[in-house]
Amino acid sequence: MREHYSDLKQLLSNTYSTPEEIDFVKSDNSALAEPENFMLGMLEKERDLACLWSSEKVKLKDEIGGIVLEAKATKLDTGYLELTYEFIGWGDYVNKLNAAEGTVL
């Protein structure tokens, strides 16, 4: 998982510069910090591995406001990478939808 995450992070970094890195174990359970328990920590939602490119910190293109790459576990030996793009104005759009809830746009 870490290898695939690092490969995709590097590809994105080649285009968008160095991201903000999030890699930590949430609990005080030091066993989950051990490399052999990496997937267990993610599976139990006690470990995060993600990186973020924000238009406030790096130059993004094509009206992109932010990019997030996250590693997720579904089993001890299975997981996936989630890549999310947020476009400039997305927050305003969501606020408009929430304000109009129960009405016709």
C-alpha cells in the first residue's frame, strides 16, 4: 500500500509540487505504529496516510482548489487509494444546495 501511495504521490508532486503530508497513528497504542501493523492501524481507523495539495499553498491548474490522496484499508491485506479533486467554487455550490434543500432550484 505504501509503495503504491508513494508512486502516485510522486506523480502528482511532479505536476503540483510537494504536498502537505499526513502520516500518523491517532491512538497511544504504539503497536499500531510498527510497520508490520500498518494495515491494521488503517483498518481500525487509528492510522492516517494522506497528502494534500491546496491552491492556497501551491499553484494548481484548471480551476482546481485542492487535491487529496488517501490510503484506505478494507482488509488486512487489501486496500485502495482514493484521489479527490475539489474545484474552486465547490464550497459555494454545496452551500447553495444546502440552503435550497426542500425547495426547487
